[in-house]
Amino acid sequence: MKAIWRGVTLAESDQTVVVEDNHYFPREAIRPEHFRDSSTHTRCSWKGIASYYDVVVDSEVNRDAAWYYPEPTEAAAKIRDRIAFWKGVEIVS
């Protein structure tokens, strides 16, 4: 699987975990030069508190387009150290 935005591959792995129709990529599968920390946090009733990254390609910024759970609940343990995408980031096989 690949996560692509603006023609650039942000992450690539054949070891994604699918939860609620989202592919969670292993942290080591991302290209870190395209990610910057965001101060956004949200709460999921069963996964815990999510943190976000802005995705950056050239001078374009896609705010909060990637998220992860730094301390997922026990029910969501399989997404620990994994990152998912939205906001126009394409997930392709």
C-alpha cells in the first residue's frame, strides 16, 4: 500500500493494519521529511487520544492530514506506532 499526496509517496508498506476502513502504516514506512508535528488532538471513544501531523510537499501544507495514537487503548493496541491518512491523501495498492 502507498499513501500519496500531490504526486509524492508519503508512506509505503505491505504491512498496513486496517481499522474502520483506514490503513495504518508502520511508523518506519513513512518518509519523515514530509511530516511536521501538529498541535491538534482528538479523542476516540475506543482508540484513545489521537495526535496529528501536517503533511508537507514542496511548499504545500495539508494540515492534520495524518494521525496516530501515541498511547492507544488496549482495544486498539494493533495500531500502536502506526499512522493513517485523510484529507485528500490517496491510499493505493
